[in-house]
Amino acid sequence: MRSATFRFYAELNDFLPPGERQREVVRIFPDSPSVKDQIEACGVPHTEVDLVLVNGRSVGFDHRLSDGDCVSVYPVFEALDVTPLVHHRPKPLREVRFVLDTHLGKLARRLRLLGFDAIWRRDATDAELVSLSLSERRILLTRDRGILKRREITHAAAIRATEARRHLLEVVERFDLARSAAPFTRCLACNGGLVGVPKESVLDRIPAETRLHYDEFLTCTACARVFWWGPHSRRLREIVEEALRGP
Ligand SMILES: [Zn+2]
């Protein structure tokens, strides 16, 4: 008997038994079956699959598996930025970016907290959201199912949870974000990148009390706000930990 390791991405996990989701699964087989047969044997219909990488190389469904192969299987959604000759790596292969509807400001800030590029504007129109999604290849997150019916939309997802606290967990799970998160690298207020700066350079922008107690500071490269690890950051760390802990 031979074996190969399979990893299914994003919503393809919905087809797997709960214990096999979001992780590597080893399958054992005789001879050298086609990769399509083994994908379907895992419970995933091949019609849902857009891209298969075997040992980092893009292959067709009729590709024959060998002992020890590593197989990554992506739905249409995940295949956006995958070039045919990428190598197997521990992180997802593309950078995921979002644009969120006007109801989801809190979720946008929380995605930024995890380091994801998330555009949100209080006064954005549906047309602007759709246009940003298409022109910048951003996944449109929305609680408004109406907008998802627009024909031109290619990458979008409805947020199902009603409780705001659950929204972030839902998105992390659905898009398999835990491994590519980079917490505390993005400005919660404006989506800009954060960089560490010497204390001397921000003295005029922080309260006197803060000057006394803290030495490490970050600043936003876009809006110039200054951040530090005060008592308020404990709550943020809790949100990050809960989101990345997984289901
Ligand atoms: Zn900023």
C-alpha cells in the first residue's frame, strides 16, 4: 500500500468529516490512483475543485499519485493568486484582502487587528463596494444578501453569525486565516501598516503618563497614530487568541 497527504482549503473543508477539516489527512491506496479519485474518496466533489497541487506543482485531475505525495486542493475562491509553479509551503498561497459593507465596521477593525487588509467606510455605497471588490480583488464581506445577487460579483461571502463577537471567528474559519494572521501589524483605525519607532520620535504625541511607563511604540505609516502596549491591549490580545485558537 502507498499513501499521500491531503490538505483541503477553505470551503472544501465543509465536505470533510469534522475530524478531518483544516488539517493534513493521510490517505492510503493501492497502485497509483488518479488524484481525482482520491479527492472524491475524501468526500469532496471534483466539480468544487479549481486547482490541485501535488508536491507544489499544478496537476490535472488524471494525475497519478505516488507514494509520499503532498496534495493541496483549492476551491475556485482560493485559487486567485496561485501561479502554476508555486512550491508547497506552510502558509496559504495568496494574500487575502477584504472590503466590508457598512454594517461590519467592528469586523473590519478585528480583521485589521489580525493583520488583514480590510477596507471599510461608514458611507460606502453598494456600487463602491462592488467596484473595490472587483478592481482590487478583495473578498466582499456583507450581511446584506441582496448585494451578493449582483451578477458582476465574483468574490464575496455572506456573514451568517448574528452576534458580532462570532463574525471574526466565522471569517477566520471560512477562509482558513489562522496561519496567515500577523496580529498587531495593521492600524485598527485606518488599515495602514504599523512600524516600530523609537520613543524619542513620538514623545510629543503621547500623554505624559504614558511617557513614564512605556518604552515600545508603533506608529501607523498612513495616519501617524501612535500605539503602545497599555492596559487596553490586554482585551485586544484576548480577541486575537480567541480568533486564532480555532474551532
Ligand atoms: Zn492608521
